[in-house]
Amino acid sequence: MGIAPMRAFLHERHFQRQQQLHLEQQSTVVAVGPTILYFGCHAPDVDIFYHDELREYQRQGTLTELHLAFSRPSDNSTLPKVYVQHLLLQPPNAASTYRRIVHEQAYVYGHDVHAALEQILTMPSLPPFVPEASSQFQSSPQSPHDEVLSSLSLSPKEYLEEVTRQGRYVQELWS
């Protein structure tokens, strides 16, 4: 998935926030929740065509958080390859993602993050960051770290299927 669908989403969120600000001035409450973007591409110096636009959305409050992953930093770079899955599995991000999906009923739109989300839902505690995220994607027994997921009597896989049925998790797939 490229960034085009996410840009369209950000344009809509910006419009919603502008409406929210207008309605707040009239004492009408309309909530537009946080918008968090994890975006992965090859190299920072080649593939981020809309960096200024994304930073402007952050400045305006439309984009709450921006997380960038680069799988092929420049040839002479000593930076490791980082994928969106790596960023999602970092402890602060994993905890935030878990809280937003399970407790706050967040919506997730993504490509190739299913395994990372399933892993987040199985974490008994948050793991340290491991550069090779694929090693963290191996299935583990259900051991959710709060009562919400346990009370539903669903495995993490079943929970993601339910969230998908609810329209709160949409996978963008391409080949």
C-alpha cells in the first residue's frame, strides 16, 4: 500500500477537525479522536514525497503521531532495516496499540501488520525491541495482559477476526 489512501484519510480527518473546532465554538461537542500513522518505505531521502504535508498535519493536530520506517536506508548508511512491524512491536507503541484497539475501540487500516497486531494481543508483558521482528511473530499461547480480552473468551486471532467483522480493522492488500 502506498501513502495515497492514508493521505486521503488525513485530508478527511483534517476536514473533520476543522468542523470540530467550529462546533466547539458553538458549544456543540463532536469528538475527533487521535490519528496515528505508521508508514514504511525504502529510503528517507528518496521515498517520502509528502514529508512536509505530514509534518504540517502534525503541527495542526490532525496527525497525532507519525512513525516512519525505512527498509533500505541509503547504501552507505549504518542504519538497520526497519519495517512498520518493528515500530509497532516496540514496547511503548505496542502498549499504546493494545490500549487503543482493546480499550478504546480504535480503527486500524494497514498493510502487512496482521502478525504484529496478533503478537501485541498475545504479549503477557511487553517485550524489548528486537531488530528482526519476524522472530517475534511466532505464535504463542493466549496470555493477554488484562481482563478485557480474557473476558471475551477469544484468542488473539479470533479477536482480530471480530474487530475485522466490526469494520475496525481493514487490511490494505496489494501484490
